[in-house]
Amino acid sequence: MKKIIFLFVALLSVITMSAKDDVTVKSGSLSEVKAAGSSFVYIVWDYSAATLEGQNVDAFLKAKGEDWVANYPQELAEAEAEFAKAVSKSKYVNVTTEQDQAQYVITIKVKDFHYGSTGMAVMIGFGAGDAHLSGSVEFTKNGSTETISVLDVDGVPGAGFGNERRRREAYKELGEWVVKLIKKAK
């Protein structure tokens, strides 16, 4: 039994050490945003090329049923609010709903959202069954098309019981990653 536990801990350690960051700076730098300190940002969510679990959003929701179709807009609104709340907790940016007040625009382009599995989360734990969000985050100066920085979003996890909860947690985690990368900017 001790050998099995040791092997499990060793395997978990190797996996953890080889894991890469879920959000990375793809291009540019967030140093300008960091140096500005307490800037106002306006957030734009772009779902124009988004998929759900690799499928067309409308087709996926329709296959899941009328409740999914009806609840989806509220699910997105709640998750987006979690992102805004996580970003606003930093000393670097404050979210505004008035674009003309913002110094920067953050555009989140959602590529894919995978809901994960509640059953896997319950049976296995350790992150199994988590939701995953992928896409990109672009920072631009308000009123400009010049991109300051682009972040690659590659599988930001969201844990919890229930699909809506996992989405909210993934968006919150994305917000925390954005703050962390602003803080680390040089």
C-alpha cells in the first residue's frame, strides 16, 4: 500500500512540475498598464468565433435542451461579472462600464469553453472534471487600434459542482491570471 501511495505522490509531483501556465504573454508587454497604476479598463467579450466543447454554440445548446438555451445568456453575464470582479480587486486596474472613461480596452476572445464533468470531479477529484476556457486577451489603448499586449489563454480551469459554477470559476481564474501578469510585467 505504501508503494502505491508513493507512486501516486511521485506521479502527481511530476505532472505538477511539468505543467505550464494557463495564461501567458504571447506578444507585447503589460508594463505600460502596470506603470499607469489604477487605470480604468473597459471589457469587451468577443464570442464571435467561440465554440462549446468544440461544437457550434447554438447547435451544442440546442442539443442540450431548451433550459440550456434559455439560461445561457445569464450564465455568460454572471461569469463575465466574476472576471470583472477579479480584475477590479487589483491595484492596477478598475473596471468601468463607460468606455469613454477607460484608458484601456481589454478584449477577451473566447475560442472554446469545455464544461467538464461533475461526475469526474466527484469520483476522481484532483482537478478531474474541471471546465476549461481557451482563447486570447488583448489590451489596447482606448481609441486606438494599436495592441499593447496579447495574452494566450490555454485551458484556464474552473472547478465546482454545476456547469454555471465551473464557468464562473474559470472566468474568475482568468481575471486572476490577468492581474498576476500585470503585476509581473517589467
